Amino acid sequence: MENVLKSYNANQNYNSIVFSVYRSLVIFNLLSSAPHTMDEIKEVLNTIPFFKTDITVDTLRVYMNSLISSGCVIEKTLTRNKRREYTYYIKENI
């Protein structure tokens, strides 16, 4: 048990939590200001320099579901593009 505790890196775990919170706040800010597509949100998050990995659509859905769980009402509307694409925005925050 002592070896497990010694090998545990608290700073790494703390950093991943901080990054997740920061990404959630960026998504909240984007969706509060105007409707955005998943690609637009990904583009903004992938330009932030201290994130080492690109964000996926599945990860974005997890963040958006977290916002919904915390009381945000996220609306999605179909865009007028050739392919099926939706824009998302926060209608209200409870």
C-alpha cells in the first residue's frame, strides 16, 4: 500500500481537474454568448496552448452533459448547411 501512495502524483491529478474545469468554463462562455457548432467549439479549445491533446466530439458531449447536469438548459438547432450540423447555445442557466 505504501508503494501505491508514493507513486501517486497529486499534482498531475490536480492539473487534470483544473483543465477540465477550465474547458467547461470556456464552453459555458461560448454557449452563453452565441450559438456555436461542435466544430467551432473544438477549434476554440484546440487553440488554447497549454492543452496537449485535441478535444474530440465525444469529450465535448461529456462537457455539455456536465453543464446540463449543473442546471444549464442547452438548446440545439439545425444549421442551414449542406450537411446535418447543429448549433448549441445556453438558453438559460438555473
